[in-house]
Amino acid sequence: MGFNIGILISGQGSNMLNIIEACQANKLISDVNLVVSNNPDAVGIKKAEKKGIKTATILQSNFLKKKDFEDAINFELKKEKINLVCLAGFMTILSEAFIKKWKNKIINIHPSLLPSFKGLNAQSQAFRYGVKYTGCSVHYVDKEIDSGKIIDQEVVKISEKDTIESITRKILMKEHILYINALKQLEEIYIDGQDKK
């Protein structure tokens, strides 16, 4: 048995849907048990519900303190026995306290070859800088933004004909491949660890 995955989203949920479909098609041995959004208008929530996945929408604006907001997310994750959290376009920086609770159990996908082009608009940063290659990275989440240990990466070549839009599309296609490959690697490590217990 693999992971009980919880996915945090804020928008379209493209990578989220990709992970759900990989689990349901047995490309992964894990299950997505929960999708949480911090955006009431996130299209991804409807996509998850159509796939039969339990969802929760938790708005930071409903809480006086960020800690209370994160405690509410943590409660939902624990309730569904989540043991791996996947960020998939979750547009909120998690606190150090939350990350510590889930140490080495939160992963993220970022649209650049880290450590280059951290933070927002990585595709635009790469395009403006004029690099010939960019890509995407799956990494563990730590207290610094986009600085956790890299699990895997995929390279995207930038041609002279590319625009920011075309680069973004190319990277997203690679992200869908990369996230599943990274999860397969983590499943192998997890199963190996369970076998040794």
C-alpha cells in the first residue's frame, strides 16, 4: 500500500487531477483521500468531486490568525489519515510551524529548474532572462520558499519561437509526467521503509 495523499490547491487543479487519475488508473499504488482548497472559486474542487474525492474549502479570511487557518487544514488532513501532502498550485506560503508538523511529508511542484527562478512567475522569469533551458522540479517543502531538497526534475528547451504562453504550456506538460514519476520514487522509498520495520 502506498500513501494516503492530501492535495492542497488554489485554482484549476491540473496537477491535482493528474495525480487523482494516476492513482485511480493504478499507475500509482497510493490513493488521494482529500483535496483542500483555500479558494471558494477553485475549479479544481469541482474536478475532484467529479472523481469521487472528498474535498474541503478552508478560507484564511474566516480566521483571525494564520495558525487557526492552518490548524483547520491540519485537522482535515489528520481526519483523513493523510501521510503525504502534495501542493498543486496552492498559492499560500505555509508557516514554519505547519511545515514542522509535516516534516518530509509535504512536496511541491515548481515550474523551473530549481534553484533557478524561485517564487512567482518562474516561467516569465526564465523567458525574460533568456535562458535556453528551463523546466520543472518536484521538491520537499521546507521553511524557505522553493528551497527544499529536490526529488526530481524535467528539462524544457526554449526555442527562439517560444513565447511565455508556449513555454508555460510545455512546462505544464512536463509537470504532469514529473509529478507522477516523483511520486513513484517516493512510493518505492516508503514501501522499502515499511518492509524494514
